[in-house]
Amino acid sequence: MNNHDREKDNAARRSHRVIAALNREQVDFLDKLGKDALFSSGVKLSRTEILSAMVDILRKLRVSGEGLASRDGLEERILAAMKQSKGGKLHE
């Protein structure tokens, strides 16, 4: 890998700040996931790490926004993709 390729790879990996409006229940759920990890493994997962993992899984499931008109539609699409991949067939 040459310097130009490394620079492009590093640029693609840079984090960007995203502000999300979540309700109290959603925030509590993220915090519980992080604390469960801490108490069971000794390593706490941050809200950002959890959300980032969720985005990565959606990409691997190849969830698309094409034709979506609502949050409910997105939830249905995610559940369908999860059911379809039950055999463990995730895409990189």
C-alpha cells in the first residue's frame, strides 16, 4: 500500500460527530448495554461504540434506504434483513 492509498484509507476511517436526538428509554438502553459489558467483561462500551457497531451491522446486512418513507418501514426492513441473514451470511 503506497502513501496515497494509506492517506485515503485514513481519511475514510476518520470519525465525524453526529448529534442524535434519542428519548430517555433509548439512552437508558444504550447505557445498560455499556454497563452490562463492563460488569461482565471489565470493558465498558460507550454509546458511540454501540451506535457505530449498529451502523456497521446495517451495512453488512446491506440495508438500503431506497424507497423508504418512514421509520416503521426502516424497522421492518432491518428485521427482514436480520431474518434473511439468520444463516450468518453478512456481507463485508
